[in-house]
Amino acid sequence: PEEALLPLGSKNFVLLVDQTSSPAITEKREVEIGSRRPGEVEIRKGLSPGDFVVIHGTLKVRPGQPVKILAVDSGNESLEQMLRRQNKDTGQ
């Protein structure tokens, strides 16, 4: 999603979630973008399949900050639906 991009001058970054640390922390990663269409952007370089990227709340998270993954976007649900399902599954 386009909202995952953090533009800085002529460069673009995303916040990647490093799940190998405990707790998971964020890492700022430079990416090379390609084609764009409304709400979406192609990432040509800088990410690997399976990488977790912060796509909501990017203005509230800083590199090196611990994070808790609340939902994983499968592309089939809105953020509201994902969080509602997560809260139901955890009893919150």
C-alpha cells in the first residue's frame, strides 16, 4: 500500500518489522519504487517476500521501537475488519 511509504527527499523508505528480535522492532529500510496506481506502489528493490511492513500508523512508529503485530493484511479485509477479528480472537 502507498501509505507504507515514507518519502524523504528523492528517496523512499518503509518501516520493516524485524521479527527475529524479542520483542519485534522496526527498522527503516530504503526501497526503490516502480509503477504507481491509486493507493498502491510497486517496490522494485529493498524488500523480500514475507517481509512485514508497517502500513498503518507509520507516523507513530520510529525505527528501533518495539512493536506488537495486531493484524496481518491478507488483502481481503479492511483494517477495521482485521482489528475487530483480532480483538474477538484474543477476547479483547
